[in-house]
Amino acid sequence: MAFTVATNGCATNTGNFASQWYPDKTSQAESTRVAVPAGTTSPGIDAAMTPGGVIQGTVTDTSGTALAGVCVQTDRSGDYRDAVTDAAGHYTITGLSTGVYQVLFDCSANGYNTQYYDGKSSNEDADSLLVTAGQVTSGIDARLTPAAAGGAGTASISGTVSDTHGTLLAGLCVS
């Protein structure tokens, strides 16, 4: 058997650590699979965590009013991180490895158009953002425009998100 080993910050980790793959790589594509014969343990598969990069900013509508509950998501070749804006429209995404990211602002559930940084409407046109581990990249803001209510080509889905016991969960991004 062989495994790809990844170490990253989880929901219970309050530190700002960049994801890494064994041995000390910043992407899964660079990683080395670890062979583990059945019934054995492969020792020495250690990780020394490094500080992650940070992206932060504010999301408003076109009049400058802060938007709460906007899902902000980063993507670096399938390595996703996200955050939800607070009541003042502020967000912070931590634990980013050095690399080029695209940033998505999604408030479609609240009647605003989804947008990519810097004011772009599609992934293909989105401006890339260089993030450096251990540094803060601030001012990654968005001004979202209202979606046309019932306009041609609009559609929506609805539903709830719950845990396995049926308890409704808030503050999660659905995309």
C-alpha cells in the first residue's frame, strides 16, 4: 500500500500553517507517496510546519455598505481555502502556501453577483494574486453588484446543511 501524506490546518487548529505534502513539498503533485506494507508502520514521516500566507480584505456592495455572510474562497490548483465575511464585511484566509491564487467572492444566495478578484466575472478572466507564506496580503477587496431578480438565464437552488444528527449548521460555504 502507498499513501500521499498531507499536513494542514484543520478546523480545530488555531495556528496559521501552510499546507504541505511529504516530504516538505507545497503541492500534492510534488509529493512522494509513502509505501507501507500491510500490518507495518513506516516511521519518520515527520512534518515541520511553516507559517502560512494570509489574504484579507473587505466586501461591500456598490454603495459601500458592508456585506456579511459572503463566502470568500481561494484556489491554487485545487488547494482551496475559504472564509465568511463578518458583520463589517471583513474576511481573513490563513494557512496559504506560497503561490499564485484566484479569489472568488460568492454572495449569490443573498442576491449579489458572484465575482472574482479584481472585479472579474469569470474564472478565466480573474486576476491572479501572488501570496507568500509568512506574509499578509491585504486590501483584497470586492464591491459586489446586485443580481438581476428573475432575469433571463438566472436560476437558483435551495437547501439546508446539517450534521449527521440533523442539526442545522451556519457559516458554511456551498458552491
